[in-house]
Amino acid sequence: MNPRTRRPRSVALLLSLLLTTGCGVFSGGGGSGAPVQEQRIRLGIMPVVDVAPVHIALSKGYFKAEGLKVELTTIQGGGPGVQGMLKDELDFTFGNWVSFFAAEAKGTAKNAGGIKLAADGYQARANMFLVLTGPDSPIRGPKDLAGKKIAINTFKNILELTARATLEANNVDPKSVTFVEMPFPDMQAALQSKKVDAAFMVEPFISKAERTLGAVPVLDAASGPTADIPIAGYATTGAFAKAHPKAVEAFRRALNRGQQDAARKSTVESLLPGFAQIDAETAALVHFGVYPISIDATRLQRVADLMRTYGLLEAPMDIKPMLLGGSPA
């Protein structure tokens, strides 16, 4: 046979194989798997910079490319997010690791197959996890917080854990502090009215309070024993992961692309006025943490170990069984 007649057949065969197997250029979503048939995903999030990758993935069509229609619900913290999943109001939720680990240790989601960690979300850096006071407050340093009332968004979460650890590192008895629960958007007004003595804020609320109120940082809760600590991520239930494995992997792939894009500060800044409801000038002042693109058991175990140290877990906990298998890349 003439060699020139063989090549077209080889090319045709290759194209046929690619189409049949869904490999190579014909695979969907920019990842290793094909997009799922359109499926609704209900996701709990908060109006904080931590979830910027979700908004990037939405704006750039990453979820859509994976066959997912993502519906967002605002939550106050990780604990309410877990409850949303158990009430079948959410399929995934963003939340801090402390809330996820505490709920799993208590067996809160036992009937739903447990809590499964789908992706890492945010890791601390200096100046983005701060306790602040009003401009006329006599509190000027960590030692002045002894015996005071500090606002946090939810009890027994990553904020309470890191506050206790850094207060103790500054020779302040954590038990002398009273934590007051309130949503992040309410903290600036509470400072202004002196309902609380200090407020533990995250971005963009830190930059907004500093710019519009003149709030003063008195404690960096991501320093010393909590420097670079993992803050939060995304979880689902074991039952949902078992029932919708393709949708879970599609969600992880799309989110991972958003996490990668969030490494560019300008990309996140441009979206903040929309989902965080701040002006462009405040967005430019925001201090950012790290958006990890992989989930690491050793890194997250550090949080569980600190929880045990400060009484947020009654017994040692191995978090490895909570991690979903596979890679979102």
C-alpha cells in the first residue's frame, strides 16, 4: 500500500479514539476529567477575601465549563455552613478548619457520611488576621486586652483558637477575655458604639475599619505560634461525595483554577468591590493571605493539634480520614 494512503487513516483513527475516550483536546473543563451534565451546586460562602477564587471561577466561566451551575448562599461562619449541609440547604460550604474539625470530632455529620474536605482555601500571612480597637481606645497592645470583650464572628472557630494562642504567647490569660459573637459586617459599628472593647476582623473589614473609623491593630493573630496557619477551606459531606463523585471532582477542578488565578493580587482586587462591597480605594489597601492550590494533611494537622492544646478538642484527632481522595488539578 502507498504510504501516502496510510496517513489519513491513522489521523482519522486517532481522532476517533480521542472523541470516544474523551481524552486530550476533547476533555472538558481545563482539567483531567470531562464536564458533568449540568448540575446545580449550592455553596455557602462569606463576604471575605478568602473566597475570591470562587468569584474568579464564576466570572471566568470555570464552573460553567465543568457543567456546574453554582448558587451562592451567604453564611456567618463554618459552623452554620455545616448545619446548612446537614439540612440539605447546601452541597458544599466554605468554612474555617476549626469548625470542620470540631463538628467531625463530635460526630455532627455522622448520619451524612461525615465531613469531607474538598479543597484548601486560605492560609494566613502577617497583617490580615487582626484584633483592632477604636481610635480613642486606651487599649494599645496585647497586654491591654486582658479582661476585655472581643468580637468574633462565631464561637469556637479559627478566630477564637488563634486569639487564645497569641494572647497566651503575649503573657495574657486567654480565659480572662470574653468573646462576643457577631457577623463581620457588624463589628465596626460595635467598636464605634463601644459595645465591645476590640474586634477580631479579617479582610476586607480590617482595611475598611482602618480607613473609615481609624481603627488601630493591637494584636496580629497570625504571628508567633500561629504564623502561616491554615485558615479555611471547602467541605462537603461523605453522602454527597458518594452520590455525586463527578460533580465533586468538577467542582474541585474549577475551584483549583480560581485558586491559581488568585495568586495575582490585581485579579482579586478587581473583584472585591463586587462581592465584598467595598470601594476600589479600600480594595487597594487589603492585605492578602495565601490561596493554596493543594490540600495537605500535615499542614492542616497543625490546626487540630492547636485545638487540642487550647481545649477545642477533647482528644487528639487525625484529620487524614476527612480528606477526599484524588487531586483537584
